[in-house]
Amino acid sequence: MTQVEKLLKYQETDEKLLKLERDLGNSEERKNYVQAKSFLTKAPEKLDALDAKAVELSALVAELNKKYQEIAETLSDFDHIDEMVDGGANIAFYKKNVTQISEKLKSIKAEIASLTKTVKDAEEEYQQMKKKTIDMQKQYTESSESYKKLKESLQGEALSVKKELDALKKDIQPEVMKKYEIKRSERIFPILCAEKGGRCSKCGSELSLAGKERISSGEVVECDNCHRILYKG
Ligand SMILES: [Zn+2]
């Protein structure tokens, strides 16, 4: 077997391992697990922020209510307006005052109503977030269990493929193997491709003159464009 043939055999076996890795990586179990984990990592901070917002808004409502109360009390000064008018007071002056105060109260009341709605919305958001957190905690418990099971079930198969790969590795030049492994970690696959008419059969890029020469002498060369390892096709 030539080096290229050995490497091709290695790649063929490696594809089985890649499939197992992809099966695990694309599984529902992993998806649910990662989703729950990422949600729960951010949840405490989000809940704290929502809680703080609700507290802040409630304080604002209380402040406005107090202001309303204070202004409403000034109206009681006019309770005896009839007697004051009877005593010769200027009714137009008092009427103007009462109108101004009433309008001010009306505007504060509207402000309170709008703010109360904002508080309610904030509280609702907090409750929803809390509920979602509980759901996600459940999802996390369930999915971490099923993800672990799936991992374990694939592990046996992966181990036997790895053993096969280790055996094949022994017959391959270390520097070529190293190159292959780097590319494998970069998620390039297939790594080893045939050259075709002086071009990379994967991406179509033309080889350099030196590259063509090396290929024809039986060496492997790297494609300048997609960085796959090319062999004479
Ligand atoms: Zn290429």
C-alpha cells in the first residue's frame, strides 16, 4: 500500500468517527442541553435586573401617590370658600386657584395610571421569566441526562473506531499525519482529495507548477485555496 492509499484508508475510517461526532453534535439531546444551559447561565442576571426595575418603578408610583395626596390636601383649604366669599373674598381668585390645582391633580393621576401599567408589565415580565427559568431547569435536568446517555451509547463505537485509527496511523508519515490532524480539527472534510487535470477536485483551484511536479512524482501537496491535501488522481 502506498502512503496515499494508507492515508485514504485512514480517512475512510475517520469518516465513521466524524459521523459519530456529528450525530452527537446535531442531536436533539445536545440541542436541548445547550439551550437550557445557556439560558440558565444568563437567567439570574436577567431576573435580578427585572426585579430591580420593578422595585424602582414601584417606588416611583409611591412617590407620585404621595405628591397627589399632598396637592389634594391643599384643596381642603378651600372647603370654607362659601364663608370666605360671604366675608367679601375675591371669588375669581379662589376659583382660578382651585382650577389650577384640579388640573395638576388630573395630570398626576394620568401619570400614575400610566406608570402603574408599566409596573404591571414589568411584574408580568418578571413572572414570565421566572416561569421560563423553572421550565428550563426541568429541561436542563432531563436533557443533561439524555445527552449523557447518548454520549455513552456512541462512546463504545467511537472507541473502537479510534483503535482502528491508531493502528492505521502507525504506517503513515508523522508529518503528513500531523497536517491531517490539524485540518481535521479545523473541520475540513474530506481532507485528502484527488488532483484532477492539475486542479483540486474539491474546489477547482489550479495547482502551481511546482505543485504539479510534486504531484506527478507521487507526493501529496496542499491546495492553495481550500487547503486540502491533494494526491495524484
Ligand atoms: Zn482546493
